[in-house]
Amino acid sequence: MSTAPTTPPTASEDSPLLISTEGAVRVLTLNRPQALNAFTTGLLGQLRVALDEAAHDGAVRAVLITGAGRAFCAGQDLSDPHIKPEFDEPGDPAPSADVHKKPKAKDIGNLLDHYYIPLALRLRSMPVPTVCAVNGVAAGAGANFALGCDLVLAGQSASFIQAFSKIGLVPDCGGTWLLTRLVGRARALQLALLGDKLPAAEAQAWGLIARCVADAELQSEAMATAQKLARMPTRALVQTREALDAAMDLEFEDALRLEARLQSQLGYAHDYLEGAAAFLTKRPPTFKDR
């Protein structure tokens, strides 16, 4: 654990996103506990800006994302005006109130184009490692946003739900790309088609997440993991992520040549020279590249 001072959250306690820093770790906390931290366009926008700021802050060497209260994120808030269906008469509680009143559809693709796609791309292109601490249910886009992080830790009471089929949609926020790569086609289809709850322990056994830990230890374990990553050679970690993702679609020889190109670049960088010197002189290294 870093001994650097911890900065308090930079937003008010009623903000949908709390931002703080502990040492070289930027902490982002989804903060709509009364709504199980469900995404709104406001929260999505703030989250993207916060990730951009962390990406451009040279003092940040890892990002930790978690949720306030008893959930990580219940997915998209269906009451958000950008997605909530409209009925013939504003204020109608539900279409079942009158069979003659029809809901007016909205183009959900616009929501993805303007909010979820930029957010998912920003998360996957972060120049520092990302850790997610899933402290409760992670459903729909909330689950896939969590899975887009580099390392996912979850408390024993946490669960993952691909809830899209329950409302007639397909997985988004990168879910169609992530699920098959993490657990294979058969299990990805099981999760996406049935929409059943997957407990954290089983998610670890399936390879969906890195680790399931006791609820009481989740935040400390996640912070310790983020702090460990922050002390490591950041640029090499990020290029390791990129190489592993790229290798999924490469022939073996092409993957070998990608490794050679990356090693050629990293071999001239400070962190390799520092790491090699520290190893040879039997001292702890001090990494700086980002």
C-alpha cells in the first residue's frame, strides 16, 4: 500500500461519480447507490471525462473503479430520458394502463454511439492498467463495463448478469467481443441468451474475472492490486494488454513478429534499462515510463 497521501473525492457526495487519488492510483466510484449505480447519460459522460483526465495525468499509474453501496452497477437506467419509451400521453405509468396507448420507440443505437462506444474504447485504450472492484451486482452494461477492465476482482456476494435478453436487446458496451474471449462461445451464449445470475465464485472458475475475494477484503485487495500495478513498468503492462488482445486474431507467426516489434521498442525505453540494471545489481527498480 502506498504511503503517499490520499486526496479526498473531488466531487460532492451527491455527485454520480466520486473521484479521489491514493498515491499513483486514481479511484473512480460510481455513486448512485439508491439506483444500484445504474448508468445515466450524465454518469456515463462524467465517467468518460474522468478516464480522459486520468489518462492525461502523468502522475496516475493505475485506475481503480468500484461502486458505492450494495451494487457495482445495475446497467443502463431505463428511466433516463435518452432511452425511456414515451407514451401517447406524457406521464402514463405504463403501456398496460391503457391498451390503446402505444409506446414510442427511441433509437437506442444513438445512446451507444454517443456514450457507450466512446466509453468502452476509452477504457480499453487507457495508457495505465485498470482494476475493477465489483462490490455487488454487475448487470447489463454494468457487467460488460467491469469486464472491460484489465483485472476484475469481485466480492463473494457479487454477481454478473447479462440482462439484455430480458428486455429484448443484445449485449453491448463490448459484451459481444468480451464474453466469447473470456469464457468461450458455449458459456458466452449461456450467459447472453438465458440472462441468469452468475455468482462471483463461479465467474472466477469460468475465467470471467481474475479473482473472487471475501466481501470485507474486496476494497483493500483491489487497492493493493492497483498499487502493485502502479509500481510496475506501466508502458510494458499496457503493451502486454494490447499484444494479448491482438494475438487473438493473429496467426502464430504474426503474433511472434508483433512480440519482436514490441520488444524492440521497449528495449530502448527507460524501464527495461532500469529493470535490467536493478536485477543485475540486486536492488529494487524504479519505473517511470508511461
